[in-house]
Amino acid sequence: MPEQLSIFELIANASLLVQLVMALLVLASVVSWMMIFQRWFFLRRSLAEVDAFEDHFWSGIDLRKFYGELEGDEGLNGIENVFVSGFREFTRLSDQGGADADAIMQGVQRAMRVALTREEARLETHLPFLATVGSTSPYVGLFGTVWGIMNSFRSLANMSQATLASVAPGISEALVATAMGLFAAIPAVIGYNRFSARVEGLMKRYEAFSDELTTILHRAAHSKAAED
Amino acid sequence: MYLLREYTFPLLLAVTLHGAAVFALYSGWNPEQTRENIIQPRAVVANLLVLEPKAQAKPKPPPPKPAVQQQPKPAPAPAKPKPDPQIAERKRAEEAAKRAAEEAQREKARKEAERQERLARLSELAQTSLDEAIAQEDAALQAGTEEMVAQSYRLGIYELVRQNWSRPPSARNGMSAKLLVELIPTGELVAVSIVESSGNAAFDRSAEQAVRQARRFEVPEDNGVFERHFRQFYFLFQPEDLLR
């Protein structure tokens, strides 16, 4: 019996295709973990920003002043974008004059819907990648395993005496591919589920806010129209 | 710039994580070792029993114990016999009293001399037994190194036979067959015979076949060691890993 086979020897002795599969899976795992960390920080930050924004917004600040503060800002975050684009449309339309309250409100709603869609896309970046890794890397690993086992049995056919010791290393090295596939897939699936739930929660809050803003602007537009 | 700022840290974390996983696999994971210990029980315990050179007589010798058994034991000193203190004097007559006293004196002197002599003899005996013990110990030490050499060769033989042995399906736990193996100094097998049958003909045959298949064994160069340990030896076959 030779010395104990380490997992690295197994990988080094695997056939080229299996090695490629393993390399692909390692790459997928690294990238998906990178996405997971990135999304994690990003979404946590977004949540904190929504909290801070809502606190500020409902503190009774004058909306025009608030808008003026935000407008010049470069890196606006999600919910601020919704507010700014809605309010900008509102001021533009009402400054233009001649537009009636309903037209103003339609414009505002459209502008906010666009902003919301854009924000949703931003929140959901990378999630499709995680979903892909989670659903396909087990198959990729399985492919490597099947290929490895196929080869190890094929070489068995040429032997006069078939022993377990002559197939076992091949099967073992092939199974490493499946293990890697699962290693890449499990965090990706968990990350995907968790992050999509969190994105959904955030989007609900954005939408609720945009509805609230619509209500406020609607009241303002109609009172202005009544004044005129 | 945005990409760099946003993704450097996550990438670093991900790479660190994978590095840690690889390191954990590399340092703490020795699957083969544990598997070897648990799943691969020894297929056979074959004990080589050394045949003493004098036991090469015609009648089959009784199964000798594995070697190295005589421990040097210094001969116990003989117990000192207590001389019966017989200083009984008879006071029969006055004149006898004087003579008796004289005699007692003589007796005392004689006893003293006797005691001295015995003491001397005892110490001499103790000395010789010590010498003997040292000599015995030396011999045992030498026998010990020889035994170690023999043991290493024995292991080689055991391993070779074990690899060659294919147990018949009818083998059961608790069966054991003892074979007498005879070699010539080149290590070649000259004869193998069954000394104690397991009661199962197929088992006996398989054991004999295992020895015959080896044909040639590794034996020590030293002729003395060979003669003492490998000219003739017993081989015990026991299947131990069967589940039934």
C-alpha cells in the first residue's frame, strides 16, 4: 500500500478534462463568494440608508430644501434617487405652468416608476449569476465525476485481474469533482435565496415610499391648482 | 474605479476563504489514514512460531511458544540452615561439670568455625550466582537483538504470505490451521505440511497454497539466525476480519 493519498494528489492525478472541470468549479466558487460578500455589504448598506433616509424625510423637513440638498449630490443611493427623480419632475412640470394637476401627477408617477425599475436592477445585480452557479455547478461537477468514473472503468477493462484497488483511486478523484460542485453550489443557492428576499423587502419599502411621496405631491399639486 | 472600490474587498475575502478551505484540507484531512485503520482490518493473523533447534526430532514437536521467553533469573541462595542450638549440658557429677564446661568451650569454638565457613561459602555462592546472572543477561540481550532481526524478517514473510492468501468462501472466524514450513538458507521453500488442520479441507488447502505460491522468502544472511529461526517454523492461519 503506498502512502496515503492526499486530496491534492488525487487532483493532480486526475485526467485533463476532470481537472478543467475542477478549475472551472473553483473559479465559479471564488467568483460566487465574491458576489456574495459584495451583495451582502451592498444590501446591508442599502438597508441602513433607507432607514436613515426615512428618518430624515419624516422629521418634518421642508421638501424643497431637502430636494435642494440632495440634487447636487453625485452618489445618490436608491431611495434618494426615487425621491429626487419624482420631485424633480414635479418641480419642472409645476414651474412650467399650464399643466393641470393630473398631468403633473402622471409625470411624477412615471418618473418614479423609472427610478424604481432602475433601483431594482441595481439591487439585483449578480443575483442571476448566483442562481446560475447554484443550479448548474452540481451538474458540472457531476459531469466531471461521470467522466472520471467512465475512464477508470475503461482502464479496468484492460486489466487481467480487477481489484478494488485499481478502480478506487479513479473513482475517488472523480468524486472530488462532485464535491467541488456542491461546495460551489450550496453557498450560491443560500446566498441567492437570502439576497432575493432582502431585495424584495427593500423594493417594498421603496414602493411604499414612492406611494407616500405621490400622495404628498398630489395634495400639493391640487392645492396649487386650487390656488391658481 | 467604482469596480475596484466595490469589489476588491469581497474578492479578497473570497480568496481568503478558499485559501483557508484549501489549508484545512491540506493540514487536517487525511482520509486514507483513518480509512486504513477502520475499514481495512488485517485479513489474517499469521504467527510465525520458532522451532527450537533441538526440537527437530522425528515426532512432531509440540507448538513451541514464540521465542524470547527465558528471562535471566538469578538462582536463589539456599536458605541458611539453622543449626540446632544444642547446648544441653548434663549436670550429673561435679567432675563432669568441669569437663562439660571444657567441652562447651570446644563446642562453641567449633560452631564458630562452622559458621564462618558457611558464611564464606554463602558469599561465594552469591558471587557465582551474580556472575551467572550477568552472563545470562548478556546472552539474553544478544538473543534480543537476534530476535529483533528475526522478527523483521518474520514480518516480511508474514506480509508475503498474507498477500498470497485467498480465503475460500467457507472460511469462518475461529478457524485456524498450523503449517510447518521448511526453508533452505537461500530462502527457498522446500517443504510445507499441515500440522494442525482447521477441519476444513478447502481452508487448509488455501493456506498451503498461499505458502507455496510465495516459493521464496526473504531470510537473514546470518546463518546462525537462519538456523535458529527460519530453518523450520510454524505458520498459523486465522481469518479474523470475517463478519460471521
